[in-house]
Amino acid sequence: MYNYVVKLTRYFFASIFLVATFSGIVQSGIAQAQQNCASNNPADVVIMIDRTGSINQGGHLEDEKNAAKALLDYFAAAAVKPRVAIGTFSTQDPGNATILATLTTVYGANFSPGSGLYAVINGINNSTGFTDIGAALSAAQSEIATHGLPADPHYIILISDGVANRPTSTQPTPAPTPPFGSCSDGNAGNNALAAAAAAKAAGTKIFAVHAPDDGSGPSACPPGTGQTLMTQIASGPDFFIQIAADFSNIVSFFEQISEQIACDDDDDICTYDFCGPNNICQHQIDPQICPPTPTPTPTATRTPTNTPTATPTATPTSTATNTPTATPTATPTNTPTNTPTATPTNTPTNTPTNTPTVTPTNTPTNTPTATATNTPTNTPTNTPTNTPTNTPTNTPTNTPTNTATPTATATNTPTYTPTSTPTLTPTPSPTPQLDCLGVPNGNAVYDRCGVCDGDGTSCLGCNEVNISSDLFALDGNGAGQARIVDSIAKRILRNSSATKKLKKLARNSIDSADKLYVKNWQLTWSIPQIMVTCTNTDFCVTEDSSSKFSDYVGNSLNLRNLAQSLVTAAKKAGLSTQSLNGLLNRANKLHLENLGLVKTIPTINTTCTS
């Protein structure tokens, strides 16, 4: 949920062309368009002022009127002036909501009673009526539909505490406390949302300016009732504005609305539009709604290495390979057996042969050949001896076959690179180491505080304080001071009675105010948003931001003095300073707020190593 401080910050971050990193947060995305704020966009703007009883009881009607006139002051300097209409709403008014002045570029002049639109605003009086937000939105949209220019962008600026209590609906039984319909429930809230939806569907953008007021006592509404309804009515986060309960900053916000309209780039989703230094429109990307798309980290593709693949392991594969086993097959002996001569004698002899054929071979072939021959070797010779010998030989004289070297061997020369045989002795597993949590091979260790698997912070005694809202406020007040100087100076420049010397002072003051604000912006966001204080500094270092806050206060004082100098010079030149005095009072108030904030913010930050 946006509050008025956060809302201001979105403008303040964008007032300098930097990408600043602080406390892990990246502030970026400011796009500068070369469009002069003074040119403005043509637009139709309807301002609906709440003059109901809840507003008037707090005495805030004059604050609303001053805010509306501040918007006219801003638009009056534009080369192309938006067309503005003024309306009010209260159930005591005829028809609940009334358009007092239709869309026009004739603003008139602000004096008592004034002229043109200024006179209309000055003439708005108090009322005691109830709040019918639906009627206010419907009246504003009807004015746009009737008198608006179709080609121009259309805006409704609705000011209210946001608790719609009219029209009422039928009371349930038993009747609740507070009464049904008095807290934006029933017809009251539904009518407001329906009117807002109809306006948005027609292309109108709604600024919902909300002042917190949920009532008190038995009739009080649940906290946040008004804010919830007004958030839904607004056209988006950039169009919901939460002002202070005392309306003290409503004028500054209306000046902000003026800049949004003047510099609207019609991108209401991602950018916030405003007028930056040198009157140049800027468009800030909202990191809360449209965070920057992270640049993807390139994932390196795997490049094949030129290293050859690893040598196969020694574990034998389950599928038989064509490589023979490591044990070579036995090579048969080449020594021939002592067999009879290959040629038988043709004539029988009386003497038996000297070498009987029964003599076994001297070298028995104990090792069989690797592959048996298909033809048995004991084949008798085809030609028997013609004449039997007296002493028959025990073994026929066979013609020996040349099978000394086995034939048809499947393998050629056996290879002698044996395949590794896995060892039969298992490698013992290492004993697992237990970490401090008792997990085998775990990563938990004792930290510096003696805590197992700790983060090392339990003994530091650190306390964190989030000061982001204070920094937002300081940044916002600095921008507000610069804007006040700018407003005073521009009013002097538009005054035809101002002397050349006074106009030169005004121009120089605008430049000086911009520079001072930039300095305070840099100082503000150089301070961590989370301030850490630790009692144990053995592992820590401290940083003192006192000097930064002191410099900020000095720049704040100079901004206040710039406003004061301009008003004083205008008085000396004989110019009317009635409207300038109100701006000067706000400048003084912002400076006092800065002094109070600086006193409450801690200045010491502790950074501890892990």
C-alpha cells in the first residue's frame, strides 16, 4: 500500500540522472525525454473538491482550495494550457455533486475575490453534508463527456477522506455498529467503484487524493477503510496519493500532479512522469511494478576437448570380443615324429626294417592344438605294400601328413596385451567423518560464536533499525524545498513589473535550488536504509554518518534561505508577495521537519564480517 512518503519518493528518486546502489537496492530506470515541462500536454482536468462535514470539521476546505489554485498556478505558465473544470460534492449540495465551472483555459487571477477559475475556487463555502463519492465521479465524467475534447487526455482529481457513506442501503437486521452504509459498504462503496470503473472505461484517468479519516468513537470505521476504497478508485499506484491527516502537504502533491499531467507519456504501468531539473520532463520506470529484466548470464556450451578418451578400464566386458584371451594358445612343436619312411619297399626283404614303426614319437604332443583339424591324421596310405613282409609291421606305413603345424587356426598371431583381471582383494572404504551435527561427511561446523552450523551472528548482539521511511521523508522534503524555490522564482519571472535584476536573481535561484537538492539526494541515499548496532565489535567495523546528516541540514538551510531571499527581494521591488508568503511558510516548515528528522535517526552503522 502506498503512503504519502513512498509516493513522494518515487518522484524524488528520479530527480537525478544516476543509477545508485544502496543496501542491496538498485535505483534506476529514469528515462529523460527532451520535452520541456512548460510546453505541457493539452488535457481536460476536472477537480472535485470534498466539502462534506468530515472535511470541514477539521478545517481543511481552505487547504483543498489552496491546492487547486496551486495547480492553476503551475498550468498558467504553460505554452499549451490544460482545460480545467471545478466541482464540489456534498449531499447538502443540489444533486450531491455540482460542477461550478466548466472546462476552460481562462484561469483568471488570484486576488480577493479574484477572477475566472480562481474566483470560483475562492467562493466555495463549508457544508455539513455526507460523502457520496460515486456522485462526485459521475458528475466529473459527465462534464468530460459533455465539454471535453475527444482528442485530449482526460483526468479527474478527486479529494476526499475516502469513507463513502451515501447513498445508504437497506439496513440489515440487527443493525450493525457503525450503521450499515456508513463505512463504504453496501451501496456507498459499490456506487463509488461503479462510477470509477465507468470513467476509466471511457479513457479517463483518476487521481485519488486521500486524507486519512476513519472517524472515532463508536461510529469509527475499521482502520484503512477510506484508504482501501480510494486505492481502488485510483487509476493505479501512480494515481493514488496519500496526504497527511492535517493536509499540510496537499499543495506539494498538487504541484506533483501538475507535473504528471504536463509530462504524461501515457505509460501508466511502468513509468512515473514528472518535471526534472532544467524544466525537462522525465519518465521514471517504477521498479516496484516493472522490475528491470535481468541480463541472462550466458551459459557456456561444452566445448569438446582434444584429449583422447580414457583407456578402457581393466574390468572385462561382459560381451566377448574378437581379441583372444591373455593366455596365448600353445604353439605346436615343429619336431617331426619318428615315423617310418614315406615310401614303402617294393620288394619284400627277409630282414625286418631297422626302425620298427612301433617306436613312439620322442616328443609327445601333450598340448593339443588350439583348433583341431577337421581331417583325422591317422588316415592309412592309399597304396599298401605289394608284398607283405615276413614280419609284419605293427603299424602300417602310412604316408605322414604334414600336420606338424596345425591348419585352419582361427587366430593369426595371438596378441600379448592381456585384459586386466580385476583384483580379488576389495579396497577398504574410508571411515566417514561426522560433522558437528553428527551427519556423516556433513558440512556443519562450529561458528565463531561456538554454535554448530551457526551463522556467526548469535554472539554479536546486533540490533537492526529500518530508517528507510525517514530517508524517504528527507528526500521528499528536499525536493519540496527545491520546488518551492522554483515556484517563487517562476511567479517573479511571470510578473511584468519585476526588474531585470530581480529576474536574474530568480533564474539563479532555480539553478542553485536544483544543485542543492541533487546534493541532498546523494547524501540521503548514501546512508544505509538498515542501520545496525552491535555490542560485540570484535568482528565488526562502525561507520558514523553524522557528517552526512550535518551536510544535509546545511543544504536544507540554504534552500530555505533561497526562498526567503527571493520573497525579500520581491518585496523591495514593490511586488505583491501575498501568494509568495504562503510558499515561504511551507519552506520554513519543511526545514524544521528536516531538523526534527535528523535528530531521531541513528547515525552509527555497524558492519560485521561473516
